[in-house]
Amino acid sequence: MPASPPDTRVIRGQTTIGLTLSVALIAGWMAVHVYGVYAYPLASDGLAYAPIVVALQTWLSISLFIIAHDAMHGSLAPGRPRLNAAIGALCLALYAGFRFDRLKSAHMRHHQDPGTDRDPDFHAAAPRSFAPWFTGFIRRYFGWREFAIMSAYGTVSYAVLGANIPNVIVFWAIPALLSAAQLFVFGTWLPHRQADAPFADRHHARSSHYPSFLSLLTCFHFGRHHEHHIYPWLPWWRLDAAYRGRAGGVQDRR
């Protein structure tokens, strides 16, 4: 049976569920990071399984950004702005040294004017082209501050904590880059790039139509992007139900 429209902005236990999932994902990222960077044997049999660890850490890295995104909208812990900000700042710092307030401000502008030249996440000069859009996306959010923070951590990991440089590259740098590309493709470019078919409404967003498990694997349901713009108060783990409700013919009541 299709889900009902998510008119209820906060459901019972939402904070508990959101925090539990967040703690599990952050702990998972930390565990894989520490093991991969400082202990994984990049030789013989270990080399064969390294791509699996990289893929897992890429997915967990995406989760850090998605948790921070929910914190920006206040849906991680509804009614607790300081807690949202603290967890969001932690996740973005772990992810790439990003500043929570800066990304939140840009994301709110994105929601105000999606798909226009005032949208910081939209490439008005090349609304269909991947390369210039992705390059602009990286330049906009990854500046000298973030580069300095990540360089300092990499140096400390090697010179102080004893990590091997190949491990730092394989299990930290590569998952960070892959997760950025995956987030951009499934959470920004595919939902917002212009195509021959017009957008359905002023949100200038479309949703992925993958099965639920693929939606989770690609971007923690962030690909259900039209639903996210219509119902920005929904945390990531409620977006798929909202998508399935609309796909079943339920109309938006806003």
C-alpha cells in the first residue's frame, strides 16, 4: 500500500532513530578509517580485498554528508538546533574539513532558488554538462582552508601516527574523492541538470527511480530529490517512503 503524504513533519521517535543511525554510521566510518589507514595490510591477500574496503568507506563517507545535511534542515534532532549543529559540524569536519555554517547557508540558498543563476549548486552556464558543473562544485566548496586541514591531517597521520602513505591514499583520499563524485552525480547533477523534458514544478528537481536498496546504496535516498525539495523536513530515512507514496499516485497537499 502506498505511504501517506508526510504531512507530519516529526514522527514519534524521530530523534532517537536519527541519532541511533547517525552514531552507527559515524562509528562505522571511524572504524573502517582507523583500520584502513593504520592497520590494513596492503600486500598479498589484503590487496585483493582492498576495493571492497574502499567501496564500503566511500559509502560511509557519503553518510557523513547526508547526516550533516539532515542537521542543516533540523530533521536529525527536531527542535534541538545546537545538537543538530554540533553533529553536523562533526560530520563535515571528518568528511573534508568543511564548515557547517557555510555549507548550510549555501544549501538554504539552493532551496530558495533551485535551478536558477542564484542557486549555488546549479551551473547556469552549462546546465547539462557534467565536467564544468562538477569542477565548479569542487571549487566552490573545497577551498584553501579545507585543503590545509586535510593536508595537516595527512601529515600527522604519516609523520606522527605512523600510517603508511599508500594506506592514507587508498583508504582515506580515494574514498573521499569517490564519495564527492557520487554525491554530486546522484544528489545534485542528475536531480537538477536540465534535460529535454521540463521539470514538474518550481523545485526544478527530479527523483531517481531506482529500487529502494539501490537508492540507499547510491546516496542514502538523497536521489529521491523531488521529494526532498517538497518535504525538506524529512530525514534521509523517510524520503523513500515519501517517494513511494507519491509514485503510488498520492498528491502533494502543499
